[in-house]
Amino acid sequence: MTTDGTTVDTRTASTKLAFCGLYCGACPLFLATEAGTLEAEASRGISAEQLRCLGCRSDEVSVYCLNCSMKKCASGQGLVSCADCADFPCRVLKAFDADGYPPHRGVVRSLRACAAGGIESWLRAQAGRFACRGCGRALSHQDRACPTCGRASAECGAWPERGEASGGAEPQAASATRSRSR
């Protein structure tokens, strides 16, 4: 159930909206699964099969997201996202937002933007934000440059500046000032 009281079938909601507010379409493992290139991602004793991910809402998630407490909590309550929880934003989500890993930064703001504008609008904004401005290829949050045309990710808009939320901003608005800071 969403914050406005409408019911959404969480089984058919886009697999690219993670319960926590991340955009799965910018995950390098999700993109590698789609492209069939997971073998290149396998390392440190983790097999390609363990990395395979079809998105947060699927039954097939990577080893990194397999035991996600936010997913378990939200899906267990039948929520579309953490934003639909009476305890939003809870201490777990706030800690995730503030853990220092750039893709996690701004998930609370991202969820607020998704709740305010709707899932489809949020998904379109994220797809635009994580697309190369040169050739349109989907980029991961780790891409420093577009693998297809070589355009720098700062030009593509994939990495937010320090302090900018990861999900709520319009994709075009801040793209000129973004740079990868890792």
C-alpha cells in the first residue's frame, strides 16, 4: 500500500525501484546481468551466479542484497517502498543513507521524491539521470566514463556531487556540476 492509500501490486512494480530508494538500473551487477557480462564482474571468490541480479523486487538478487533488512521489512509488510512505512524514515534507512557509500547517499530524499511524483515518473527521471548524454547507454553508478562512447560520467550525470541526493533531483538540472568523487 502506498502513502496515499492506494494498493500497488508489489510483484509487478518495476524491479528497478529498490525498497530502500536505490535505482537498481544503475547497479553494475543489474546491468551486467542484463548484458550477460557477469563473468567480468566475478572476483574475490564470488561467482557470477552469486552476483546475478534481476533487481530488488525479483526472486534473484545478488549476494550483496540477499539479506537486505530493508527489503525484508518492506516486502514483509506488503509495502511498495520504505516510504510507505509508518516509521519512515526509520533508523536503519537513515543509517544506510549516511553510511558514506556514494550510491546510498540520498535514499531518503529519493523515496520522498518517488512518493510525491509517483513510481513511473521517478523511474523515468532515474533512467535519464543514469543515461549517457552522448549515446544514451545506461550507466552504472560506478562508471567513470560511458563504455560505449567514452564520454565522462560527470558529463553524463551519473555521479552526484557531494551532498546532492542520489534520487530526488531532476536528471538534467544538476548534470553540469556533477563529478565522480570516490
